Amino acid sequence: QHNYITQSPDVVGGKPHIAGRRITVQQIAFWHELQGKSPDEIAFEYGLSLSEIHSALGFYFEHQADIEMQKMLDEDIVQSLK
């Protein structure tokens, strides 16, 4: 159960995000996995709780294939608009 994660078509393009914020699960995963930031660093930097960060990372790892596919589609759209 990921109590802090929600999705709504009218918020951040329908991507899963922290409830009440415009910070996506994908962003948190990027900061943690690719930039090497700890959950503590992310929580401090963006004013989130550790529970929110861990919930987002758990959601990411459970839905990683879908989130990565959406990321690739988003990148393709950006490239086609250039």
C-alpha cells in the first residue's frame, strides 16, 4: 500500500505523484537512483517526509516497467516537437 501516492489526470499529466504535491514518483526515483541522493537528502531538499519518499520508491520499484515506458514515450514526444 502506497498511502502517499496518487494519480489524477489533471495533475502532472496523470503521472503517479506525492499526494498534494507536484513531485512525481519518477522524479524521486531519478534523484535517488541516478543522482545518488539518499531518502534523507531528498526529504530535506523538497520538504517531504521520509514516509513519502519511501512510499514513492516502493511504488517505483513495483511499477518500474510502466514508469520507464512512460518516460520513453515522453522523451519521444519531446523529440518529435523539436
